Amino acid sequence: MEGPRSPRETELPQVLDFLNKKLRSEAPWSIAAEYPTALTPNNLHNMRIIADEERVLSHAVLKPLIIKSPHVIFKVGAIGSVVTDDQHRGQGLSTTVINDCLKSAQEQSCDIAILWTDLFDFYRRMGFELAGNEVSFVIEDNFEMPITNLSFSTDPKVAPDAIYRLYSSHSVNSVRTIEETRKFLSIPQTKIYTAWEPNGQLAAYAIEGKGIDLGGYIHEWGGSVPKLLSLLSFIRAKKGQPFTIICPKHSQNLIRELQTKSVTMNNGFLGMIKFVNFDQLAGKIKRSFRAEGVADIVLEKHPNHYVFGIGQDLYTINHETDMVRLLFGPMDYRAIGIFKEETVQKLEKVLPLPLWVWGWDSI
């Protein structure tokens, strides 16, 4: 048995065959088509396998992402496609390949790692915790369009640069290229809904589905709130049944408007998050507070605890997972009642950090 290691380029077809059998046995396409920027020869150095006599036994992949937000530019290591051969489970192989992905994330100066799973206890043993904020709305019934002079389409042939232009206007987004957008548009079972201005310019878009995942979920969207709402009205009428749109919590204008409709609202987590380079992240956060006029922010890691607060109003955090939830949410500073009101007001200038990973970037 050898590894964890990166597969050689000649081994990529074998690795993909292993992943297809274990994770996409019923799909008529390769899993590489669902993750065209992660399971690719260009990202071989971030794939990890354990093999035995040329047979793949376990796999995980890391995809570093640059996430821009109003206060901080994050480097995030997204981890996915974690699977171990049935006959070799219980031997710690998945833990080994994940830890090697985390080591690579640290070497590549990622601030945090993130993954999406329902195996919460397994990943908590490696220091991950549910954190960040996600708001979903089930659009129950039809509603009137705010803007009626738009035309709508479900034609998947949309120019990637038009999608890219609207996507780039988000206050929090992943740094992508137009070519990456083109690849995402070709992911199997992706439904593309668009709204167009009378002059032929793209006004809004919404993306549903991603291979076998996110069916019935709008996980990517762009455009002004009124134009996006008009597109959602079109989608509800077109589908003839409820669907769900996923939003970051900082999209307050959209959230307020959706709450006036016939919807079911659910608050959730962005994913499972773990610190990779805490000191580097703390430096970015401190610079953000200084830019907001708060010079006495304290955010320190000690051997067995963290110290966090402003000025002399400090609190000791004993667990890394609590620190993750304080920085990225969903902890409410007022609800936990550990800081003075004036400290809370200063903390809320920057925190919780508005981290968001759009659906196409999840792996």
C-alpha cells in the first residue's frame, strides 16, 4: 500500500474510474464533468490517493479558491470527492488522504478549509465544524413580476462572458475566469434560466442543478433584485411546482424581498470549516478592523486557547470550533452575552466574516 500521494497523469483515467464506480455508479457521465476545475490534469497536484498494486483504495481532492469579500480576500481550500473502497474502510484511509489535503492547503497558504457532508461526527474528529451562514427559500407559489419588460429563456447556450459580468458584481464571490464559467455551463443536468433586457443585454440569470447534486435548487444567480425576482417568478410559473433558492446571509435586500412572498425560509450553515493558517487569517481580520477605525482588536492563538475581543473587553475561547463559529457565524454576539454593547457594535463592523462559496465552486 502506498500513499497518500498525487496520482500520475497516466493514472488519472484509473482514478476517475474509481470515483465513477464509487460516487456516480448510476450517472451516464463521468464525475469529471461535474467538477471540471477540480478533477482535471491541471489539478493533479491537489488530488490525493492511496493505492495498492496500481489499484486505487482511497481518494480526496483539494481545490484552492480565492474568495473576495468587502473586508477580506480569503484563500479557501475546498475538499471533496472523499471515498474509500468498501473492503478497506475502517482503516483510517479517508482520514489520511484528508489530512494530506489539509497539509497541502497549509503549504499553499490557504486560510481555512471547507467541505460539504452529512458525516458531521467523522469530520469533527479532524477539527471541522458547521459554520458560516446560508439562507434558503422554498418558493411556494407564483408571484407577480416586479419588472415586466424583460424576456425570459431556458436556452442553455448563454455567452459565458455575460454570466461572468453579472456574477462578478456580487460583493462576495470566487475569483473565476470566463473560461471556467464556460466549463461550469457545460456541467451535466445544469438548468440555466435567463432574463434579457429589450436591448438584448443579460439582465439576470439563475442556475439550477449540478450533475446529480442540487436538483431543484437555484444555487447560483446574478442581477439586480427586481430583475432577479422577475426571473424567479418566471421559473416558478415555468416549473409549475415549488423550488428552492439558496442565498448568502449578507444578501439582505434579496432576503427582505423574498420574505414578502409566499415562501418557506430556512437558516442553515455554509459548510464544515476548519482553520488552516490561523495567524495569517487573524492578520487579515485585524487589518480589516483597523480599516474600520478599530485599532485595539485582539485575536490571538495560544497553545491551549484563543483570546478574542477589543481593548480590555476580552474573552478566552477554549475550542477552535467555537472560534470558527464566532468568526464566520452563526454565533450571535448579543445572544451569547459575553461582550459589552460597545464591543459588540465594534465587532459587528467586520464580523461575522461574509464568506460564501457559490454552488459551482463546491466540490
